[in-house]
Amino acid sequence: RDEGLEFLDVTSQTLIERIGSTSDNGRQWDKYRITNRSSSVVDTHLLIIVRGLSNQIRLENASGTTRNGDPYIRVFLPNGVLQPGQNIVETLNFSRQGGNHAPPVSFSLDLLSGQGNP
């Protein structure tokens, strides 16, 4: 739970699995299943933060960027919570600036629970 903090890092409470990936003409769509593997609920908004993207890669469906410049997607959880054992599926849409000369899409994901802007 948020324990009065602005954001709570819930990455370790979840299992993040890439369940699909397609690409076409400089675009890439990665589908992820995020499962709450803890015994506690994840509540409020879930922020999927994409860290370490090259400046030639853009997250097309970003909700915004963090103070550090990393793009994120804000997920409004069903009924406001992700119960233990429950999962959601989200797709990350990337575009590669510079076409085939851009580096491969490479990143890590962090998950935060909370409201406001990270």
C-alpha cells in the first residue's frame, strides 16, 4: 500500500512477462502481462516506467515522462486495485527514429503505485 508516500515501488511485488512482440516499418509493439505475485494489493494508479531507452527510440503511447526523462504509461487498474494473483495486459508501442539505422529497442521496466507525476 502507498504508506503515505508519493509513490511506492511495486516492481518486486510483480511478475512482468513479455507475451508478444511484433514489428513493422520502424515500429515495435511489445505486449506484457503484469501479475501481482505478492499477498498485498497494488492500488491507485500503476505507472509502467520504461528506463534506458535510446534517444532514437520513442514510446508512442506514453502518458508522460518522469523527472529523469523516462517515459511512462499510467494504468488505471480495474476497480482501483490489482489483487494478489490478478494480472493485467498492457502493450508498449515504440517507434524507431532513423528506421533501420536506429539501435534495437532495449529497456528495463519499473512499476510504481501512486498518483501525480513521477
